[in-house]
Amino acid sequence: MKTNMRGFNENVATFEAASGVTEGSLVKMSDDDKVAKCGSNDIFCGVCLNVRDGYAAVQLTGYVELPATEKIAVGYKKLASNGSDKAIVYASGRELLVVDSTTSTVGVIL
């Protein structure tokens, strides 16, 4: 990528972390103020940046590069989790702006 989107409109919030949430996990809301790791075809609300003392810092907006299962075309695409912290195209997924992609990563604006 010839341009750099890192830092664009980043917004991070802290939530209680369910068991299994680790750095890089695609996460979803699981209870009041709590996030859990996404399963297959789950729509993610953000990406866990780190976990400390049972709390997760989750990026909710801005540019993020995610592992992907395939190259995803740029533009607005509906994405979800494959259950293994990789983004997939999914008809019922969350519509996000894909700005760059390779066969193993996708850069999106959350």
C-alpha cells in the first residue's frame, strides 16, 4: 500500500474480556460491558488490541488490518469472522469499507 491509513479515526474502548479473548481477536458484545471472541459467521464489533487483568482494549473505529481468508475486493463489503480471527465476506455481515487487500490480509475502516 502506497498510502498509510494507520491512526485514521481510531477509537478504543475498554471492556471486560470473556475467556479466550486475546490480542488480535475479532470480538462481539456478549453481555453488559463484556466482549467475547467471535465464532464462525459472527459479526464483529471490533478488534482486541490487548488484554490486561481481564479487560480488553478494543478498537471500534478507524483503520485496521485484519487477517483474511482470501483477497477481498475494495469498496463496501459485508464482513464477518470465520471463527479463527480472520475476516470473511458474509452476506449478513457488517458493511465496512475495504481499502486494501492481499490473499491473507484486508485493510478496512471500521
